[in-house]
Amino acid sequence: MTRPLIVGLTGSIGMGKSTVAAMFEAAGVPVFDADAEVRAMQGPDGELVPAIESAFPGSTDEGGVSRDRLGALVFGDPEELARLEAIVHPAVARKREAFLIEHASAPVVVFDIPLLFEKGGASAVDRVVVVSAPAEAQRKRVLARQGMTEDKFAHILALQTPDSEKRARADHVIDTGTTLVKTEDAVLELVAELRAASRARPSL
């Protein structure tokens, strides 16, 4: 018996990671989206809402956790952020384990984790795929987002592992600085390679 080959998918803001994750899914590879799970658990009637409201009174409303209110309470405060992560991270881990059980027969699964390197998650996956693009393309994409400013962009970049380091530490790099067709071709080629690597592993 073998478990799936676990691929960690990551990339800095504006690099096209969500687009690449969708390409993996379209190719039939199950994708665990950590951010999407957090949003669901913090949304209306989400399972984390009571615990977060208890720890951070006033941070929720009828729509679940208010990102603005919660952000005002934890932003820039490492201790408060650690309190929040102590609530969120174990819940995400449980969801991830359930996902692995559900897809135990798949040859390859993807963990879509934006902060894979920053939070030390690279050691928990078999392969790391970094989504990357030229810095100017990244900048244009991010600054086109609603509410984004140069200062916000600079702050986010300062919190993330530099793209050059991510590329150096990656097992595979997907370049999104080209056309969507070329990016998709690269993803499909990688999926075939990963499936072959999964088949070649010895049984557990």
C-alpha cells in the first residue's frame, strides 16, 4: 500500500499560484486549499467563529469573522497573532488529514499553502512546487488589486520569503510570466512526471 505523493504548492503574492492550483485540479489532481478551508471555517456559521469571538471579542458579526476587525486586533502584534494561529492551525491540520484519507488512493495530491516556507511546512511534503513570475509582472498584478497600495505590497513582500530563495529551494518551478497555454502545458508535463514518480515509489 502506498499513500499519495504529497506536493506542496506555494508562491509569493501575485505569482499566479491560484491559477496553477486550478490547472492541477483540472488535470485531475486533488488540491487541498488551506486558505479556502480557513475562509470556510471563519465564514457564516463556521466552526472556528465561536472560538475566535471568545479569544478576540468583537471580531465577528453575522457574516462570521470580520477580517478587518480581527486584523485590527492581531496585525503587528506577534503574541496576538500566535493566539489566533493556535486556534486556526490545528483545525486546518484536521481538515488536511481528512483530505488525505478521502484521497488515499490518488497517486498525487497537492497542498496549496501560501506560507509553506515561512511556516516551516516544506518538511511535511514530498515535493515543493514554486509558482513564479518576473518581479515586474508580479508588481503589476498585485497593484491592480482593489485596495492595494505600494506600501501594502512592500509590507506583504517583507513578510514573505524572497522569490529567489523559494525558487532555489523548490523541486519544481512553474513560470507564469508567459502565456496561460504555456503555463498549462508546464503543469500537465509536471503532473505526468509526478504521477510517474508516485508509481515508482516502493510500497509502504
